[in-house]
Amino acid sequence: MIHLDWKDRETTKTVKCIHTNAAKYMVNNVLTEGNTYDVKNETEEFYFVVDNTGKVGGYYKDYFEA
């Protein structure tokens, strides 16, 4: 149940949002182009970051540059 304490976990790295042009989802409400975000967890396809709402959300890696 790793998701229960993600926000309190140590930041593994920071990534910069390079775009919010999503085909399906409205990520421009929770990510801002040019901002850096703390990565709390990472999979092959997603970064789990603390977004603009202050909560941890999972986003495709193609929105970011490491």
C-alpha cells in the first residue's frame, strides 16, 4: 500500500514539465509547463509527482524532461 504515504516519502528526483498537450486527459489543470515537480515514485511509463493540487498524481513521462 505504497500509495498511502507517497506524499511523505523522500523525493527521488525532480523533473521539469515540458508540455501539457494531452490527447485524452486535461493535465493543464494540474501541471504547469515550465514548472519543476518532485518525483515520489516512478514506473516504466509514469512519474508520480506532487502536482499543483498538492496531491500525488501519476502522469505519462512524455510530459516531462528529467
